[in-house]
Amino acid sequence: MSERDRVLIADDNEQNVELLEAFLAERDIDVAIAVDGQDTLDKVASFEPHLILLDVMMPRLSGFEVCQKLKDDPATSGIMILMVTALNEGGDIERAVEAGADDFVSKPVHKLELLLRVDKMLELRHVTDEKERLRRYIESMEAGPKAPPLEELPEDEAPPDDAASQP
């Protein structure tokens, strides 16, 4: 039996946390919550997440500061970090990248986008080489979500049996 994925939601806004939790409820993962920057660092030590959904604007320590501390520490540098931000300025994105964020999404968070990114990041968490992980992540995002096999499509969505033989 394989280890379940662990995701830490770090956000001081209760409504944001509830929304992210509801989105992640569709996945077979363990979720923990942190309510500020320092609580995030404490939860990382006790929960040992594979991925952190990290809000930028939090009390005590900003998401940028938390990200930088985690990426600077060899014991936590491999944790994937998805910054969740209402900030849309180019400088904020640059700052997130400089702090070591693996990716980011803007608020309001769209469910499909979040789940696609979470799934891809968790799939790649075992790749320890940073450049190889980034390369695979970019390739998988460019490929988009995988279409289900035809046998998994409902009958009314599956092409007719003779569709392949038509010009």
C-alpha cells in the first residue's frame, strides 16, 4: 500500500480554506490547515506535507517569507509549493519565483485549474532533481488534462462504432 499524499493549506481566511478543502475533498489525500506564516512552518514540521497551497498575504510571516525559509532548508526544500494569491502584479510573480515557489494560481481560484495543478505537482513529488521536475511539470501542463479512454465515456458521448472507418 502506498503512502497517501499530504497537502497543507496555509491561509488566514477561513472562507478560502473551506473552499480549497472542498475542492481537495475529491482527491484521496490527507489535508491539514495552517492559519498564518509561523503556524505553516510548525505544521510542516509535524505534518510533513508533500505540497503546500500557500497564501501570500498572511500574518506573522508572509507566504514569500515562508516559501523562502522552506526552500532554503535542505530538510524541506523538496516540498512542492503552490502559491495562491490575489496579487496579480508581475513583481509579485517574480518575487514568488525568487522565493522558490514551484507554481502559483491567482484568486479567485478555479476548481479545475487548482486540481490539475495539484494532481501534476503530486505526481512529480518523487522527482528529486529540480530541473527534471520542472521540465516534466511544464510538459504535463502543456499536454493538458488527459482524455478518458473511450470505454470510460458515457454511451451518449462515445463516438459511434463506425466513426473510425469514415473519412
